[in-house]
Amino acid sequence: MLPDPDPALCRALAADLRDAGFTAETLRSAWGDAADDAIARGLRSPADRALGERDDALAVLGRLLVLGMPQPAASVDRALVRTGGDGLSRLGLAVVSAASVRPQAVVRPQSFTDESGAGQWWIASDLDEAALGGTLPEDHVLGVGGASLTLAGLQLPTPAHRALDVGVGCGIQALRARAHVDTVVATDISERALAFTRLNALLNDVDGIEVRLGSLFAPVAGEQFDRIVSNPPFVITPRVADVPAYEYRDGGMVGDDVVAAFVTGVGEHLAPGGVAQLLGNWETRDGIAGLERVRTWVEASPVPLDAWVVERESLDPLSYAELWVRDGGTQAGTAGFSRLVDAWLDDFTARAVTEVGFGYLLLRRPVGGAPTLARFERLHNALVGDSLGTHLAGALAAHDTLATLDDAALAASVVIVAPDVTEARHHLPGSEDPTVIELRQGGGFGRSLAVDPGLAALVGACDGDLPLGVLIDAIAQLLEVDASALRADLLPRVRELAFTGFLRFA
């Protein structure tokens, strides 16, 4: 268990890291792009080899706190002039002997970009399998991975009063949420995870984060929040003996029941207008598609919810099993690897699972009345970037505006083409007219849509000068078609383009 972190000692460590230039960019420059990418795959030696005999502060701290390698005590004391090896020991981050400092955790710099510009955190978490030299312990607290960064980028960047982070882990979602909300309650079933969250908040000089121990919504019974975010332990794991149940990824339930429980239970903890965002897995089971099963969970919520669910990828049972067995540190080709994969396959067969989807869920408690948003879509080639939260916020705002407009009001509206939209036309050799016209989105989810000449002409004319109805009437005249029929055809598609970010209200 980590000790309760000393705020003064955390400030001293942060000052030492700043003085050493301990950033993601300087480390990547020090050991090179290839070695930096290898660290994410669990390979430390390329980075260590690239540093060679360097004994400056950046090199010493890179080996100690990023690669998880013991360093000479004198070198650590020179690199951390305020903190020293003794300070790391008092924070529970290292064990110090007369000759060396042996890390007990990693502290890795994490760069990010949000709507206000570039930023950076230092995130402490448990040693990974490369540093441990074997499989992970079941109470392992995971650092910042791809899924963590995805969810952080998905968070709405709009201001709110109170947020909840369910399953806080090392604390990255709470840190990201705190940039936009006044206070954050962070919960987890792991005391160790809560300790890392407290440490990381202090290390990054972030206040307003309260930690509570407990599962799902138990620690916040009777409370409501404007924002709820969760990277829950959604990994589908066989509930049989000899299969490790890692706290950071396994919720202890059968199949995708953890995500189902979250979806059906989150509504009562959302204030009216409040939004919940989470990652999840869902099974295609007994011939019922995963997204359709998610729809039934939303419909089963005792509190009506708006829902926007995106399935970004899907895996067959074997690929899914191999992915998560490797994630736990068991190497392919070993007897243990084959045994664990068989356990996963037996579990999927017992429930007639043929596919597992992964994606994002956005759930909102309507301010009043029935839900108006029910969107469940597969976007397996979607872009993922730091700006997705801004895109989601824009889509919700567009949806709310569109919900107030009948077709006559929409026709009277003025819209403009988003600046990231481009058009591509494909012609057969020698043909004057295009066979395919595509609209492509540079931001958001990077959608690409095939459109007909009428819609292409309308989008091309949306420069903010004239209402949609006037533009449609002019296009009908050019195409020599009935204006009323063209309005009936184009206006529903304008609604879709406005929601997905191709068009914006002027």
C-alpha cells in the first residue's frame, strides 16, 4: 500500500522533474522514436541502449521512473536535488539502499492536447511486466494506455459543477475532468488505485478531487452529478479458477454484465442534463448483435436516457482471448498461454458469443420529457484524436437545436460548411459527369459520405449567406426537379450532416 502522500514532498518532486526537463518530448528525443515506441510494447532495452553511459538527470530519471530500472543512489540524489532517493522512498515510489535506488512504481510524463492547447501530466502507476520480469499481480494499477487516452479525449470540454469518475485507477480521467468541472469524486474498489490518484493529483498540483472506496455507484448512493466518466473494468474474463482477475480490467461479473450494470444504473446519478461517458465491450450473443444488446440496456434504464453509442472495432473470440492473455503478461507459445486462451474460448462458447465489440457510450439524462437521441452505429474506421470531446459537444448542441426545428424552420435557417470538410469527385475516363461524389471530414470521426448531385450542390452553396430553403429552390430549378420533392429529400439529410459536423448553424 502506498503511504498517504506528503503534499510538500510531491511539490518538491514536481520541481525536480521540471528542472530535469522530464517530459515526454525530451525523453523521446533522448532515446529515439523507435525505442520510445518499443516501450509501449514492453521492451526496455532499446531505450536503455540509446542512453548509453549518460548520467545526466534526464537519463537517470528516464531509466528509473520510465523504464523501471534500478539506479545508483548517488546519481538519483544528484538528479532529484530536493527529493532524493529518500523522498521517493517516503512516497512509496522506490526502495533505497546504500548503493542503489530500486523503483517500486513508474512516473511517466504524459503529453496531451485539448481545446486550450498543449499540456502535460506526470502519472505514477505500478511497474509494468517489463520492469517486473513476469506477469502482473492482480492488484496492479495500470498507467496511461491507449484506452485511457481515448476516453480522456472524448470527455466533453464544456464547464460543469460536479463530476464522478467511476473506477479511477491512476487518476487520468479525474485529472482531465477537473479541467472543466469544479469538483470531482473519484471511486475505485482498489485502495492502491485511490492512493495513486491522490499522489498524481498532488504531483500535478490539481485540487478538488475527492477519492472514495467502493464498487460502481455504491460510494455515491443518493448523489447526482453533471458529468460521469468511467473506463470501467469491462474486459470479458472467464469466471473460473486459475484465470487471473486483474482489478484494473476485470469487474468480477459474467460476460459484459459490468457495462450493462453501468448503463442501467447511471441514470439516477445524473442530474437533469447530465452526461455520462464510458468505454465498454459488448458481446454478439445468440445471434443478437452487440449494439442491439446495448440498446436493450439503455431501454431498461429506470431513468430515460439519450444515447449515442459508437462501436469502433470488433474481434472474434480467439483474437479477443489472445489480446487479453498477452495484456496480463503471459507470453504466446507457452503452456500457460494456451490454457488461458482455451478458458476464454470455453467461456464464449457457453454463451454462444461470436463477436465482441469495443466502443464508446455517451448517455444523457434529458432535462425534461422523453429522450430524443438514440443513435447506435458502427464506425470501424473512425478517427480518434484529442479533439473528439469538442466534436461530441458540438453534435449534442446541434441535436438539441435540430429538435426544436420543424422542416419549415430548418428551411429558414442559415448554415455553413465546416472548415474541415472536403469534396472528392470520381469520374470514369472520358466521362463529364462524376460517378461518385464524396464528402470527407478531416476532424470528428473522419466520416466519408457518398452524396448525390443535389446534396453536393446544397453543401457547396452553404456559405452562410442564404437560408436552406432558398438554396434548395434554386438547386431544384437548375436540376429541373420539383422543389417540394427536393426539400423533402434533402432536409432530413441536412439534419444528419448538421449532427455529424459537416454543416454548422451560422
